[in-house]
Amino acid sequence: MTGGATTARDDRSLTATFARLIAATGPLSIAHFMAESNARYYDSRDPLGLTGDFITAPEVSQMFGELIGLWLTDIWTRAGAPYPVHYVELGPGRGTLARDALRVMRRQGMAPAVHFVEGSTALRAIQREHHPDANWHDDLSTLPADAPLLIVANEFLDALPVHQLVKTAAGWRERLVGMHEGRLAPVVGARPMDAAVAMGGTVSAALAALIADAPDGAILESSPASAAAVRAVAERLAAQGGAALFIDYGHTAPRLGSTLQAVRAHRKVDAFAMPGEADLTAHVDFAAMAETAEAGGARWMGTAEQGPWLHALGIGARAQALARSAPAQVATLNAALDRLTGESQMGALFKVMGLANPGWPAGAGFPR
């Protein structure tokens, strides 16, 4: 009886689905594998918190969302306080960041309409408990076009699919997902690929040098899905006004290597072992995203490390104020401050990219 139930469950697993598809049509792209895996994963659970698979910055401390709310309020005010205005969050998780940011914004006299771009049924239900008046969207195409947008995307781009190329003795080939000894595993595709064309056709001098000098076995990663999302945001900002913050782990210069990883129960696991049961992510190429944003008509304010950016916004003073009002929480506050800003924690690995309408002012915390 138990064996029969297990077989039925295995037949419905995403691993089994991929195995059948590979047997019928051949290996899958990394992007296909990642997109299907994350769609199944996010739609079936709340992955956040100690009992979930990972913890994001808004769940670490209220200070994170509060400072984002202050940043948005400040740039909106210096832009002339246009009204109406829309608060938009891409992938809002439990709605924790929005709760903290909107609380601060409302205290400053702002009353933005709230819009969440969220594909997960499970997470939408949780968000609705905390933000019953919000508006939900499957993608950016249905966001309102009548007023400026204040957009926040925290750990959103990292979950979007990536493509990978691998350098071989015969040239560049796409890195795919196939079957090896009965398990899903990365394999090398047979079709020749032009790396520059695969990366979008127009590449920076730094990326061109990486491609030209890449040794055999080197992996080149790109995310057309991330570029499409950033381009859509940039075009909206250029047309409607507003500003956006993209916050994620990633790098600010082109580099080689696979950054694909899977996390389950707060531990890294084999990225190919349990599709749909672990969080699949990849590092964001912020250099490429900045170029994409400017091509879409937005102003790129700069990309800063999260730690210095939060300190520039006053997270240290905010931590001290909270400690004075709740002395028993000093140790907890200090731990949260270190986790958000410490170089060995989230402070250096995570980056903050600021975008705005070209006519809007510069945002606090950015180097340019």
C-alpha cells in the first residue's frame, strides 16, 4: 500500500515530468528547468521564515522596510509630491516590506494606491490578510498608467530564469538539463552557439573580453527574463514618472561561472535534485540591468552595496532609537543590523539599484 502511494506521488513529481519530457524531446534549457521549478515551488507554499526555506531582509527587521519607505517618500517629495501615486512591489513575499514601508509613508502624509505583482496563489492569500485593499497583478502589463509609480523589487530578479553557455574545445554550447544515470543533471548541448549573439547581440567591452579569453569549461550566464522585467519598469518610469529600487544579491561587473543555486530548509542543496521543492536562484548581473534600464529610458542613479546604502539612509540611528524604546531587544537589534549591513552577511553581497524618470531628482544613498 505504501509502495503504491509512493509510486503515484513520484509519477506526479516534477522530476518525473522532466524525465518524461527529456525522453520525448531531448534535454531542456536551464531557463525552462528553472522557470517550471520555481512556478511549482512558489505556488505551493510560503517559503519564508524560520520554518520555511529562507529569510529575506524585510523578515530580519522592520528597519529595512522603514528605510525603503523613507527613501520613497523623500524622492517623491523632492519630485513635487505628485498625486495620485502608486506603490508597486514585485514579488512582495508575505507583504512584510510593504507593511513597514507603507506605515512610514502614510505617517509622512502619503496615501499611495497599493499594487502587488505576484504569481503565487499561496502568497497572495497571505498578502491579502495584511493588505486587503491592495490590487494584484500577474505581471507588469496591467499596472495603472495614470500616475507615477514607486516600485520596489526585493529578491525578485534572482528567481527569474537564466540561460547558460559553456565553452568547449569546439566552441560555445548551451548548458542544458538532461538525464545522467537516472538523475537530472547538467549536460552540454550539441548545437554551436555564438556567445555574443546569445547574450543579446550587443555586449560591453568587458564582457567581450571575458568571452574572448574564456577557457574551456567556463560558463557564461544571462537572464533575458530579468532584462525584460527591468526594461518594462524603465519604460513605465520614463512614460509615467516615478522611481524604482531593485535589491538582490549579485555583481556589478561581468563575470564567468554558474551562480545557479538551490536552497531548502536554510541549506544549499543540489540544484537539480528536487525541482519544485527548493528555491532556485541565480545572481543578478547589475551591470547588464543598468544598461537595460537606460536603454528603456530610465535614469540609472547607481548601484550600491546594501550595507553602505542602508547606513547612508540612517539605519544606525534607527537601530539606536528602537533600542531606546525597547532596551530588552538591544541584542536582537544589533544582530539584525549586522545581518543587514555586515560585509560577511548581506551588506556586501546584496546590491541596491536605483532607477527613476529622467526628470526626477537623485535618490539618497547612491554614488552618482
